[in-house]
Amino acid sequence: MSMIYFSKSTPVTVRGERVAQLNIQLYDTTLRDGVQRAGLSFSVEDKLKIAKRLDELGIHFIEGGWPGANPKDAEFFARARDIKFSQATLVVFGSTRRKDTEAANDPLLRDLLDTGAKVFTLVGKSWDEHVTGVLKTTLDENLRMIADSIRYLKAEGNSVFFDAEHFFDGYKGNAEYALRTVEVAAEAGADCVVLCDTNGGALPGEVAVAIEAASRVGVPLGIHTHNDGELAVANTLVAVQSGITQVQGTINGYG
Ligand SMILES: [Zn+2]
């Protein structure tokens, strides 16, 4: 997981000359992806304290966890309602609906709305091999799962970010399908599609090419890298240069 945090508006300089002004959304997932690190475990109290510190640091979005999948996270969101953040927004994480069901009947999606949050991040598959091999469903049903779930959570003015899991591996295997998942998420109203290098195996050149292709969909893009190839920071920087608007990371690169 990468850890690059820019301030709200970071000037980019080349040989001392200001060439651009970045407007990047900072999105921290220490409390969800970070805790997947072996040996790391936070109590609800710890998570509340960390969330407050992240707010003080100027992080725009704090991903608090996955209620429904984790009872501790449901408690965290219930208690976090009483916290007044100075500028950060708390984000609830979850996955697209189960296959062959209705979004409205999916108990995990309902748990997300029950938190009372207004911003959600939904993870879904963008690698065709994982759709057929892991989800064991059809490529079309996966597209419907993405679209239905986003539409369901978008109700009543909520914001939804879509985490395109294994996007860069998916792009290498079946570019057309990986891009179709981004397109479907955009059509369903996703406010940002976050391209994830979930295995941490992408090279910076590949990241640039895939982002350029995804940019044609015309939805704001984010980047979520893992550091398995020691390239999380490099890949994130390439993504920023390629025009993405949201950077996801964790404190100390945990996760
Ligand atoms: Zn991740």
C-alpha cells in the first residue's frame, strides 16, 4: 500500500518553476486495508483515535471499515456518529451485491446504508478471470452487480466510489472487459472509479497506459496501489501525473 499524501493543492515544480497545481483528494484506508497487515489489530477505541488524527492531518476521506463483514466496524461507525470531524468525511466500505440477487435484498449492502453514512466505497471485480474463477458467475452478471449496487447506494444523494479490484491485472488479461467495468460504474453514477493494483505487481509504464485508456470513460479516477513489487509510490506518482484525482493510501504503508 502506498503512502503519499499531497496537501489539498500541491504545486508541481520543474527546475524551480511552477508548472501545475494538483487538486488531489486524499483518501486513507488504514482502518480497513491497513488492518489486513499480519499482526495489526485495532480496538474500536483505537480506530476512533486514529480517525481523529487523520482528520487533523488534513485527510479528506477516511475509510472506517466494512460493517456487516466485521461487527467491530459496525460499532465503530455507530460511535463515530458523535465525532465532529473538522474537515474529513467518513467512508463506509463494502462490496457489490451477491450474484443473482437484488441489491435491495442484499443484507451486506443494507448494513452499509444503516450506518447513516453519506459516502460509500464499493469494491467489485474488473478482472474477467476472477469473475468466472472466484465469483463463479458470468461477465454480464458481474457488470449488473456493479451497476445495481452503485445505483442502490446512490439513493438520496449519497456519493459512491467504485474500487475496481485487480484493474491493472484485468487490463493486461482482457482490456476491453476491465474498461467495461469502469464504464458501467460511471454510467451507474459512481463519483470516482478507483483503479486498484490489488496484487501490487503492476509496473509504472503499464499503469500509465491503463490509466490513459480508462480516462476516456470520462469519470474522475483514483489510484490504489499495493507495494508487493516495491512500486506503490512510483505507481501512485505516475497515476497523479496521468491525471487521477483521488489518491488512496495508508499511514506507514500498513496493509
Ligand atoms: Zn488494497
